[in-house]
Amino acid sequence: MPSFDIVSKVDTHEITNAIDQTNREIGTRFDFRGSDSRAELAKNTITLIAPTDFQLKQVDEIMRNKMAKRQIDIRSLEYKDPEVKLNEARQIVEVRQGIETEKAKKIVKIIKESGIKVQAGIQGDQVRVTGKKRDDLQATIAMLREAKVELPLQFENFRD
């Protein structure tokens, strides 16, 4: 039976490159000269650091532009509330990998409501879709690309 997997992955190497480019641009910009502004990456967590809340927003904007140029979908980033202290502002940004259970249930519900003759099942942090016809699976992929889902989806492991 033909099948494919719905996943949500982000290339960690591209994120590392985007953070490096962000720090390089912060180092060369005149309005950041002499400040301790930077973006740090640790596993799947990005920490934005700047002296003021305004400069924190500028660091975030630079990072978003660098990620967009590297084809990293911004919807995979989850922003926490910024911590503003007297001489420093910090914001933690989580990079989401995989599909959470609630979002996977929503995707399965969308597939079932579409009326396409396929079966969808949750397997860990991905959703497996199986059907009898290849055309049904391709219609499912097209329908999911049009659907409003809060995270970026990739379609892998397409088998006949």
C-alpha cells in the first residue's frame, strides 16, 4: 500500500549558519557598536541578548531575515516572553522539531474531514498516511499544503 510521512523538521546546520551571520551583522552595525548584543544557540534553544528591549527587537529582526534567506520557516520558532532587567534584555526562542501530539491530532482530523480515501495515524512525532491509490496521497499532500497549520510540514518517505 502506498504511504508517506508528514514531519516537521528544521535543518540545525542552517540554523547555526543563520545565528553566525546574525552575530556577524550585529558586530558590523553602527547602532550596536560597543553593546553586548548577540544571539546564542544551544541545542534547540536560541537566546537573544541586548542591552535594551528596543535593541532586542532589532536583533530578532536581523535573525528572522537571516533565517528567511536560508529557507528556514519562521513558524518553527516559538518565542518566550522577554526578560527585561536594568542593563540587559533576554529572550529565549525555542526551535520546534517534530509534530506535537495535539497538532498531530489536528492534522489527522483535517485529513479525515477532507473525504479523501486515506488513513492517517500518529507515530511518535510524525503522522503516517496510507491509501490504496497514489493519486489520493498526492491529493492529501496538496490539501495539507493549502490548510492552515501553525507549523511547517514536510512530506517524506513516499512509497508505492
